[in-house]
Amino acid sequence: MKVLFLTWEFPPFISGGLAMACYGMVKSLLKKGVEFTLVLPTSADVYFHLVKPEDADQLTPIFIDDKTKSEFEYSLNNSNISNIEFLKLLGVSETPETYLSSSDFVEFMSIERYFEVSNEINTKNILKEIKENILSSSGLFKKVREFSIKVSKIAKLVDFDCIHAHDWLCYPAGIVAANMSGKPLICHIHATEFDRSGGTGDERIHKIEYAGLSLADRVISVSNYTANIIVNRYRVDTSKIRVVHNAFHLKTDNGEKKRIFKDPVILFLGRITLQKGPEYFLEVAKRVIETYPLVRFIMVGTGDLAKRLIQKSAEYKLLTRFLFTGFMNREEVEAILSASDIMILPSVSEPFGIAPLEAMSFGIATIISKQSGVSEVVNNVYKVNFWDVEEMSNIILDLLSNPEKMREMGQKARQEVEKIQWDKSADLILKCYKELLCST
């Protein structure tokens, strides 16, 4: 089984849950004999051939042509350069930059016909809209166009049985590869624009999501919650949807608690955007600190609401009891998890939510919103409506007043998450691959 795997994120470069989800499923599927051609939005024309589980940890680039390879030959032969440093030279990052040249524009015009191959009027309209959106737009849409060009080149060179594309950023490239090769397309939906925006969102992204989900041979949804959204909002055929919950790649040993403060630490870990409910976290902090001042609230992440929340926390005079860290890398995130006692994910709309599983693996008592996909698979957590700051505050005050209860809840959470591993979810994905191959 050979899979062309298209994703915007993959460790060691992580900007959100997508990277860790892709890593977990790839690592487990490699153990089951699946081979991957992994394509990332690099500036260099490369891909990564993964055959063994350890290949997912040591990404070794394969250059599309000798000219590209020669450009990086010195760095490639320089034994002093680390793998991460070399990947950065190739353009792998949390936020890939735009690198489209005039010649690439011509290249895109040569592949645009793959957005017009269908004779069905409805499908032709879908493909026309997706082409126009990524052709006429700049910024992130320009990067989507670049990625489609790269995938079109790679699809001509490598052998694969199906295409597995993750989220809207990769759907156009997946459509191109499917139409070029005639191979089946799986579109994996980790979050919709409705989730990210908390409302109507960007119409261009909606059109691309609709196109990918409509044209895919199979759609993998990370939760029943998300499956319901795409059925109700995008009218996706339910017969082709497969729900595969995300899991967690548990470390062998997360070690003992390494405290930063003597006081208990309550954590928010995620993007500081409307979707994740950071304003509710701040309101909870205000209430709890008024009653129990010897506590620290820490907000980890970046996003468009960060400035407003910093100003608001100053207005509330929370001072050093409410701290902002900004973006943290993987090692720093694990350090802050080790130092935390309680975690809150008050998401307004959360397709799944890897962060709570991470928190649970560190023995942290965890509060999640009922409006999250992860609530479908965990029990030893507190499930609260995202807007109910009073209930969240009461839970926290109860735990702070009963340290033994807090430790017991964290321990039960850790024991539960040890059973939520990627092997079971990988079996469902492998079943999906086989279904498609049997039907073609």
C-alpha cells in the first residue's frame, strides 16, 4: 500500500494539532506496512519517502531534479548541520513563506486543466471556483497554489495507490493529483472554516472545503461533531464519510512534575482565537483569583485576540497571577505541561482537540467544552458548556480546595489516555485505504 500524503504540518515543525495528528497516524500506519510519499509546503522541490517507522522521525528529502539537489549539496554533505537546520534550509517551517516565481505561474497554467476535466456541470463549476480562488488570491491562497504545483510534479514521478490530503490547504493539490493519476482521493477534515472563524468565515475557504469534500472518494472526519457539520453545512454524502477519532502518541515516560511556581498552575494551551474560547479562560481566571488568589493562570499560544486579552487582564489587575507566554516550541510546551495542575479547553467549536489528551498524559486534571470532538472519546475529564464560566470556576475552586481529588482526577486521566493510542485509529484509516482499492 503506497500513499501520497499531503499535509501542511509535520514534526519537528508544529504550529497546531494537525502536525501531531499526522505524525501519530503515519507512524502507526508505517508499522502496518503502509509506505508514504510525504509532501510538505517546502520552498525546495522535495518530498519524503517513508517506509519504516523511524523515517517519520528523521525526514530525509528526495529531490525532484538534479539541479535542485545541487543547490543544497554543500549543506547536504556538511556533517555539522543538524537535520532540523537542513529542513529549515529546504523551507520547512510552522508558517511556510511564499516563493512563487513567474515561471511557476506558467507552471500553474499548465496544470489548471486538471480543474476542468469533468463533464458533469456541477463538478465543472466546483473545479472552476477552486481554480479561480487560488489563482486570483494572494497570501495563504498563493501558497496553496504553489503547493498544488509541487504536488503535480511529484505525482508524475512517484508510484502511489491513493491520495490522502489534510484540510483545505491541501485539497486543491489532492484534486490535481487525483485527476492526473486517476487514483482515489481521501480528504481528511480536521477543522472547518465554521470552527476556525466562529461564524461565516472566508467564503473562498468555504468553496475550497466544499470542493474537496464533494469530489473526494472518501472523507475522514476527526469526530461525529465535525461529521455533522460537514453534512449539514456542505451536504456531503454520508455514505463516503468515515469517522476516525484522533489519538495521542504517548511518550514512554513523562517524568515527575517539575514545578515553576509553588502555587497551583492552571493552563490554556492553543491558538488565542475566537474558536478556542480564550476570553472564557480569562473570565474564569478573574473569578477564581478573587476567591483563591494563590494560583497562577498561564496562557500559551498566539493569535489575533492576544493583544485584546493582554489589555483586558491589565484592566482586571490580575498582574502576575495571569501570564502570557506567546508561542512555545515542543520542548517548552512539555515543560509547561509538567508544571501544570489543571487545564481548560473552553473551545466554542472544536472538531477534536489534541491538547486535552496531552494534558491528560501529564496527569493534569482537565476541563473541556461539550462542544469538542474529544469529549466523544474521554470520560475522566470535566465536560462543561464553553460559555459556562461559573461552572468552570466552581470546578477549579473545588479542585484547589481538595488537592488529593485533583491528583486522583489527573491520575485517572493519564490511565485513560494511555489507551487512546493511534494503532486503533490507524486500523480504521487502513480499512478506508483498502475499501478504495477494492472499489477501483
